[in-house]
Amino acid sequence: MVTATSARPRPRIRQTQLFIGGQWVPARSGKTFVTVNPATEEPIADVAEGDAADVEAAVRAAREAFDNGPWPRLDARARGRLIHRLCDLIEEEIDELAALESLDNGKPVSDARLGDIPLALDCLRYYAGWADKIHGQTIPINGNYFCYTRREPVGVAGQIIPWNFPILMVAWKWGPALAAGCTIVMKPAEQTPLTCLRLARLAQKAGIPDGVINVVPGFGPTAGAAIVKHPGIDKVAFTGSGETAQIIMKQAADQLKRLTFELGGKSPNIVFADADLDAAAVGAHVGIYLNQGQCCCAGSRLFVEDSIHDAFVERVVAGSRKRRVGDPFDPATEQGPQVDKAQFDKIMGYIEAGKREGATCATGGKRVGERGFFIEPTVFTGVTDGMSIARDEIFGPVLSVFRFADVEELVRRANATSFGLAAAVWTRDVARAHDVARRLRAGTVWVNCYDVFDAAAPFGGFKQSGFGRELGERGLEPYLETKTVTVSLAPPGGR
Ligand code: ADP
């Protein structure tokens, strides 16, 4: 079902410049780029286009704030309070932020309002609570010494984020960095810079000192690469594609820069015949269609046990046909447009490849409407393991369905991918659930659920889905150094 598209309501766009050292400034080059509404293909705003010169200024501000500013020296609890204050300000304008997110990204405004932003608040508040709970240990080493560790902030964090969850990715990155006492140079994705800039303004209003958070919108090979290469940046946290991560890793090698990567996936969503099939059908949809399929952990490979395959697929297909695709500002909309033309073209290319390589397009496969980057919820059956739609991350509403007969074969095929971000298992058999969960090579395994995220639960990839973890206590680690202090207890002159 298709609903008409429109650009209403139009949230105010107040920040379009770079945010450096607490000042809103144009790019030194004077350049701007256009951010586009993916539902209408109309321009939303011109945004300052940062490059290496602007990153230089941002790093200088972040360095000054870290090396000489109050932030890392502030009472830890006071840092936590400022993060809480930022959350209060986000809550005060949650409707407007949701509208801005929807306008820039295309996701249904209700998803942003009820999903992304509450999760972002939860994450920031969770890490606000950590600020005064980060401490070292005393260690009983041999000899007459007092030995202890200190957990110190790693320094200036360069943070490069994607366009699929702009606000949430800001929270995942700022939360642990701020709690640890780091300062930040962030580059939002070129497709979706607006909410990150708005959040920077709110951080300033909350009283987070100038220079602690700096935001440089711009493109990857210019602004992004400058962050990666700058010697004043101590650590880079990146969420995006594996190809970009490889470039970043090479560029960071000279300085042995600390890196954390959250990359792509081709996650198996496994349905056994004994599962609650109503719940599993919903889970199959959530797995692939959440956020227009633009999730790194999308359950894009649906494995269905032989005996229920046909009936279950029928259900998934029927549900797919009913999904409401259209105007992200219509409260009834379940699926908005893909984020931009490049993603739209890439997904349509994979749909064509699926057909060409012999899979059956059971539903969908076409563009919706003539304006905006809308794609029908699409299900391919008869997919074999070698096809490109079975192997590559499509990052769109395209599900590939596989049939399996036994558990050994299933585990082998589910793991036969270079990715390892997430997986799900649907079964009523508790032993089998835990057994398969143990054998799947993935950073997150959901049992009888999908896409359940919590700020306290670590998230990240095995294999080429990345390294390091975000969220939870593990998510703090990349923003901390451990310093060991060893003190001789011998009296002066008595050694
Ligand atoms: P996607 O394909 O999902 O857009 P990318 O990896 O291209 O994923 O983009 C994720 C983020 O990485 C964006 O903010 C983008 O601008 C940035 N980026 C892209 N190329 C580079 C690069 N060479 N160096 C640093 N950042 C980059």
C-alpha cells in the first residue's frame, strides 16, 4: 500500500555551519553541500562542507579542551550531570528532533520519535551514570610496593558516523567518550548532518564546555580522512562500510591509532519448525524491514526449516505486501524511502542481480512511485548460497530466504560469511536455542526476538563486522587507557 508523499511538517533548520570550539563557523573554503529530503528529492538546506583545514581547527579546539580545559579534570559526577542535562534538553524538543531526523533521513517520524530518540536518550543516560564509576584497581604485586591502576581518558576521539541512525549513532559515540572525559571531533554522514548539528547546540546549551564536542560535516575522503590522519586525534571510532574501514585502518597505521569499527553484516535469522511462527513472522519482518532495511544487523538471510518453509514464506510474503510504504510524516507509514539515490540504485541493482542469478522474486522488486527513493518490500525465495543476494550486504528492504534440513548444515551455512554481526534463532527448544546461539559466529544472537537493543548490552562484530564493542561497560573500554602506578613503600633511605 502506498501513501502520498509530502514534506510536511517542516522542522526549523537552525544549525548548518561547522561547530568548532563552541563557535558556529563556515567552512574555511567557503564551500557548502546540499542535504536532500529522500522522500521528495528536494533540497533541505546548504550545509558547510568541512575539509582538512576545518578538521585542523576542530582538532586544535578538542586538543586544547582535553590538554588544558576543564572537561577531563571536572569532578566525574559533574560530567555525568551535564550529560543528563543534555538529555533533558533533547527531551524538551523531542518532536522537532524527530521531524528533523525524518526529513533528513527519510525514516518514519514515528520510528524516530518512539525508537531512535528514546534509545539515544537511554544510551546517553546510561553513560552519564558511568561517569563517576570508572575506576582502577589496587593490585597485590610482589615486593614492598603499592600498585594501582588508573583509568584515564584516551584523549581526543575522532568519531565518524553513518546516515542510517544519525541521532542514535551520536549517542553511541558521545555517551562513552564524554563519560570517560574525552573530547570529540565528529563527522556526521554527508547524507544526514542536521540532527548531529542540532545536538551539538543542545550540548552547548547544557553547559558542556566549548571545545569538548566539535562537529565537522563534510565528505569521507576529505573531512573523514583528515580526522583519521590527524596526529592530534588519539582514537578513531567508525561506523560504516567495511571498504571504508579498510581505508581507515591503512591510514591510521602510521600513527598506530586506536580504532574501533562497527561495520556491515549479512545476519542469519533462523526459524525452526517448532517456533512460535506468529512471533517468528513478525521477527522476520522486523529483522529485514526495520529502518528500510538500512541496518548493519539486518536479518537479511532468513533460514527456514524444510517442513514449514512454504507456509512460513507465504506468511512473510503476505505481510510484506501489506506494509505501508510512503510519506515518512504520515503516522500510518511503516516504511519510508531509502536514504539517497546511490543507495536506491545499489539496492535496485541487487534486485536485478537476484532475478538474473535465478532466485524467485516472491513479492516486491520495484520502485514505489516516481519521486523519492521508495522501494517495495522485497522477498526472494529459492536463493542459493553463492548468489550475490545471499552473500553481499544490500542495506535495503530485500530478504533472501533459504531452506534448511538439519542443524549441522544450518550452522555451517549460517556461518559461511565474512560477516559476524548478529543472528537470531526462533525455536521453543531451550537446549537447541542455546546450542545454536553458542555455535553462531556473531557478536549478538537474539533468541525468539530481533533487534532488541539495550544501552547496557554490548554490541559489535565478529570477523569482518568490526572490532571493539559499543554499549555497556565494554563500550567504555575504547575511550580509556589503563595506567599502572607502582609506589615503593620502602621508607626514605631504607632501600
Ligand atoms: P555507507 O556506504 O554506509 O555510506 P561509508 O563507510 O561510506 O558507509 O560511510 C560512513 C561514514 O564514513 C560517513 O560519515 C562517510 O562520510 C565516512 N567516510 C567515507 N569514506 C571515508 C574515508 N575515506 N575516510 C574517513 N571517513 C570516510
